[in-house]
Amino acid sequence: MAAPEEPLRRRKARDAGPGPGSPPGPGQDAAGCPAHLRAGTFWLTRIVLLRALAFIYFVAFLVAFHQNKQLIGDRGLLPCKAYLKSVQQHFQGRVSWDAISYAPTVLWLMDWSYMDSNLDTLALLGLGISSFILVTGCANMVLMAVLWVLYMSLVNVGQIWMGVPASGNRVPGDFPVPFLDSVSTAQGDPHVLDCSVGLSVADFQNHAWSSNGSRCFLSVLPWQGLIKIRGDQCWQDLTCMDFHYETQPVPNPAAYFLHRSPWWVHRFETLSNHFLELVVPFFIFLGRRMCVLHGALQILFQVVLIISGNLSFLNWLTIVPSVACFDDATLGFLFPSGPGSLKDQVLKIQKEKAQGARPPLRYGCMVRQMVNLALGILVAWLSIPVVLNLLSPKQVMNSSFNPLRIVNTYGAFGSITRERTEVILQGTASRNASAPDAVWEDYEFKCKPGDLRRRPCLISPYHHRLDWLMWFAAFQTYEQHEWVIHLAGKLLANDAEALSLLALNPFADRAPPRWVRGEHYKYKFSRPGGPHAAAGKWWIRKRLGPYFPPLSLQDLKSYFRSREWPFPELE
């Protein structure tokens, strides 16, 4: 029975791990314990940034694919072909450099005879590339630049549909982001990572004042805070949140209940907003811990905004640069450990740098560093008017300072509407629109308030552009929004493309209406527990009057002809 003792002792020694003199295993420190990532590097941060940005791009291109044909296609409400022709005519009828720089888009290079196909091609390319980056977390300068160019090409012909604040009008890729390659692009040679394959996160913060919507902290949040302090009086007397939840463009179910919060909660919300937008952004200059705190507070702030309203992918996009506050040591828990893993590669890089090992500087690295330096100088130069605007008492918001939208100003809800008004489109099959017995039936949009019993929608980060613009049209006139009349004409013809943007067509499977009109209503949330809520109504409304008079298809012939809109064909 003594024979097995020696193998047993060897097994116990093997199980006890390496001896004091043994080298540490992969991912372990000198004591044999799991090694921890050091602070101050951002390789894993790059992967999270790229995936987060790819997600935003995916949503943006998905919205474009589903809605662009109906809005700016060949038979859209505001055809982009007509827009490009007007730009061309403005510059002596030629596709000149002036025309291209006024509206930079690859559509100048494509056949305008098939604009619907062109728009779908751009959207599908964007969907494919963003999906790849989202799944793999791997990208390079070319892929990120292509995404930026594709979406910018759509934004620059999107007209009013992409020209409204917080409606997905910004290109969701910071201009420096094409240079933010991830550690995944160099897995075959870890030493490549010692070359400047991407801007450091500090560069990302310093260079990105407001490049095309990725909205670095120093651009978005102080700007938003200042435009509020300098704008509506309610931001100063802390009463804006008394109205915001009810009057925002597209409320969600949470807004219904948040609107009825006690007055002191609304005051706290407004004060918190000022603190988070005007004070917290400067935490990034106070060291690593305060920078991490800044990132956590801003992400929490944006999550609260996402929960309380449907603001497109605006708040999701604002979260992306917040990720830059977290280094590899902070984000390491998101990645698996083990030999050959990304975390293990970063540990090796950190160890080599700690030992002072530096690979020889190669030609590619030098070129990349020069590009980074040139980029920093470019954005700094272009940011001068942006900074002057920020400091000006007559601050302009939601404007671009160059055709490529490399630097922009941004500011949402500088003014808060006190009442909510809605335009309700109605149709009737009656021969006489003014007859007392004419039965008018409501069209329902996918998300904007209409049916009093329909629960507010929850769609963020997705975005219904037509619903959003109907909110703006409601507190202006149809003369300022001629596309509303174009939409009415399409409803008179039961146009399938236009109706795909709506939730309910009361004339489905029957003849189109003879007349369509717009009615103006004041909407308010019903009181939870009150008689209207008990009857299943989320809203109560009061008619204010007509928005536009009853129209027939024949009435609109000359109107459509003068604007060169294709006349709707009866379905």
C-alpha cells in the first residue's frame, strides 16, 4: 500500500501551484494571483466606444432604410432629387464644387433616375458595416470613415426631416472617430498597439468639440446648459419640468406619471439638470477619479432622459463620449480573462510599457501620428467660431459652421412650450365636406398623440421622423410646413408609401376619402385615478379650430404643379 504515496505527493505539489521561484502564468502577477489592469490605458475603452457608436449608426441607418423613400425619395414628401436640382440651379445649373460643398453627398455621383434605390443602397451599406463593427468590436479608419460619409450624405439631403434638433439630425460619428481603431485590429502583432493606431481618449476629448453629433462633453452639455439659462425664463425660476413631460415632442408612458410628480420633485429635476450640464463636465480636468465620476453621472443622466421620453437616439448618442471617461482598469470587468483574450493582450502591453520596452518607430506609426496632429490642429481651428458662439450672450444653437458639419453647436429645449397642441388629420367620404352629416374619421400616426385611449409609445432609440415634425407643425401654420399639404394629397389618393408611415388608415380596403382636413386640438394628460383615466383615456383634448380647410385631390393640382411634386395617383 506504500507505492501510491509518491505519486500522491507529486499530485498535491502540482495542485498547490507554482513554487516561489516559478514564473507567473498568463494573466497572473508575480504572486500567482490574477493580474489587474493598470489605469491610464484605453485599448478596451476603444472597443466599447466602437461598439456603442456602431449601435447608434445601426439604428440611424435602420430609420433611414425604413423611412427615407417616403420622406425624400422619388415620390417622397420632400424629394431630395428636387432639392439637389434647386442647389444645382442656384450655382448656375452645374454640378460644380460650390454645389457639392454646399450639400456634400455621394448622391451627386449617382444616377438620379433611381433615387429610391440610391437611398436604399446608402442605408443598406451603413447597416452592413455598422452590424459588422457591432458584432466584432473591430474596425479601422476606412470603415469608420465610410460610415461617416454615408450618413452625412443622407443628412445633407434630408432637409427638414434631418434638420430639427434632437431628431437624429446629427451624423452619429465624431470626425476623429475614424481614427479610433480598436485593439482587435492588431491582434496578430501586439507591438502594433504601441504605435499610435488611434487617438487616445484624451485626444478624443480635446479634439471633439461637437463633430457631427457624437457630442463630446465640452460641446454638448455646457452648450445645452447655457442655451437654457440664456433662454426660457422657466429654466431660471425652475418651473420648466412642470410642463416638459407633457409638451415634449413624443411622450412615453413614464412621462404620463412623471408629469404628476410633486412640485418639489420638478424643482429638483431642473436644478439637477443645471448641475449636470454646467458643472459636472469640468470634472474631466480634475483627475482620473473625478473623470470616472463624470462619466458615470452623465450616463445615469442620459438613462433617466431615455426613460422619460422618446428623443430619438439623441441621449444614446450622448452616452458614447461618456465611455471615454473610463480606462481599461474601469472597463476590464466587461471582458473575459484567460490566455489569448483581449484583456490578456492589454496586460502584456501594459507590462512591456512598465518595463520600458519600446518597439522601433516605424514609417506607418509616424504617418499616423502626423495625421493625428493634423486632425487636432484642424478641429482646433474650426472650433474657434464655435467657442466664440459659446461665450456670446447671443448664442446660436443647432447650427453647423462648415458644410462637412465637422463642428456644430447644439442645444435642445432652450424654450419649453406650456401647452401641447396637435394636428389631427381627418378624411370623409361625404360628397359635401361642409354637410352637417359628414362623418370625419381620424388618421392615426405611429407614435404621436391622437386616439385618446392609446397608450403613449415607447420607441427610443428608434425614431419616427414624420411624427416628430407633426409636433413642430402643430404650433406653427401649414404655410410654414407645406409638406403637410403634400401628405394630405397622398392620403386623398390612398398612397401606400405615405400610409406606411401611419398606424391607422380609416379608409383601408375601401375607396379613398373625397376630402381631407386638418383639425387643431389642445391635448393634456388625463389625471391618474381621475374619471378620464378610469375610462381608459391617457389624454383629454379640446378643439381649437381648423388647421387647414377641407381639400380634395382636384383642389391640389395647381399646388402640386407649382412645387414640381408628382401628383398622387389613386390606388
